[in-house]
Amino acid sequence: MTQKRSSIDDKLMNACKPWFFKIIPSYLLITLSLACGIHSKPSKEQMGRMYFNAKFSFDSEISENPPLLKIDLNNQSTSSLELFYLNTPHCFVQNYLHIEFEQSPMPLPKYRECKASDNKAIKSKINRNSKSIEFSFSDIFEPNVKWIDGIYRIRIKWINDPLPSSYYIPRSAWIIAQPLQTFDLKKGESIELIDGSVFKFLEHNHKRTHQNEKSPLMVYGEFKSPSDSEFKDVQLNLNLPEEQLFELAENFYAKLISHTYDTSMKIQYYGQMLK
């Protein structure tokens, strides 16, 4: 039986489908209602007040620690965009954003206290251009938080003036996990993994695309988990470098570190991740 495996984005966005349309990875700016987005035109009130867009993203799909939260602001109005607390991430988040875990192995940690001295942060002006803000989660929440391995699906909402005309999160989830092993595998070879699973690398290919459209790396192989009686076909479509995380089988995760086309791959294997 052939099972098509694509990037982890498809898996992580499944929870959004009852309420939203499928998100196409792009730089379209769309209104974020919950963890996913639906395109929405800015209201007249928003247009009259300020017209800027905000895009939230994470620097990693899977890592041993929480990813960095990056906010790209694009001011499209003629007026300067004025924001406070850009030099104090925990105060910025508490004044402008609402963050909650829609799904996670642990409750949302407590925010780091925003003290009176922090509130004296200088107001920053963003003229008609773009600006990126990057926050570490350790800067937002209380220190020494023990993050538990698992899948974290997040909701982010902008809650305070100035309100963006639209805000957007292309990937609403990440995974915290420790890799079980890292291995190199040549075309045609198979490897027995530390948990008893077996993976065989068959070949690489590229998908035919339109002119000037980037072609995903297609990976073909076979995988057998400890509970399987026979091998199952694996077909991966990876839009590199953005998409490196994939599933070899249901809830069995791995990450492509590097590859030589149709010759070899270096892979980090995380094994089975329970929801």
C-alpha cells in the first residue's frame, strides 16, 4: 500500500480544516482568526487609522528547545507606525499580543513580569518600510521553564492599538523533541534505527513545475515501524530549505539535514511522537 507523505505543515494544519480553508504557503497576508488564517480585506476604520501588516513565524519546525518568535511588520501607510517595548520582548507581547496554546503537552507558562522600569521603554517609529522583531521564548516567559517534548499548536492574536490591517501565521505549530540518532544513508541502502524501525532510501526526484516555480525535492523510500509486519512505501515532497521535517509513517518524525541529489542524505531521526 502506497502512502504519500508530504511536509509536516499538512499534518499540523489538519486541525484547522473544519473551520478554515487550506493555507497555501506564500507571503500573502491574511487575517488570523484562530491558529490559521482566512483572507480578509481591512475595514475602513483600519484603513483610516493605520495600514500595516504583521506576519508571525518560527525559526524551526522541530528543535530541542522552543523556537524563536519572529514578527515581520510592513508599514504600508504614509504615517509612521509607533510601537512601544521593542527592546523589552515580554512587555511587547503582554501589551500587543494574546498567545495561547491550542494544543500542547503542558499549560502556557507564566509571562515574565513587566516591571514599571520596563514600561519606560522608548517608543519606536517604523516609517514606510518593513521591520523584523525576533523574540526568544525565554525572554517572554518566566525563566527556567521546563519545556516538555511534544507538539505545540499556538494561537496568536493582536489585541491592542495600533491594530494591523492583517496578520498572518504560516505555520501554527512546532515540535519540541530530542533526536534519537543522526545517520547518513546512501541511495539503495537501508538502516535499522534505534527503536527497531527500518528505513530504505530508494531515490530522489523533482516535481515538474511551472516556469520560475521552485520544484520540491521528492524522496522515495520504504519504512517499517516495530509494529508493522511489512514495509510501507514512503513518498516525500519537501520544499527546501523551509520544509525539512517529515513523517516516515504516522507520527514517526525525521528531519533532513543535508543531501546530495539522488546519492545520499543526512537525517535526524526522532522516532514516534505521541499526540
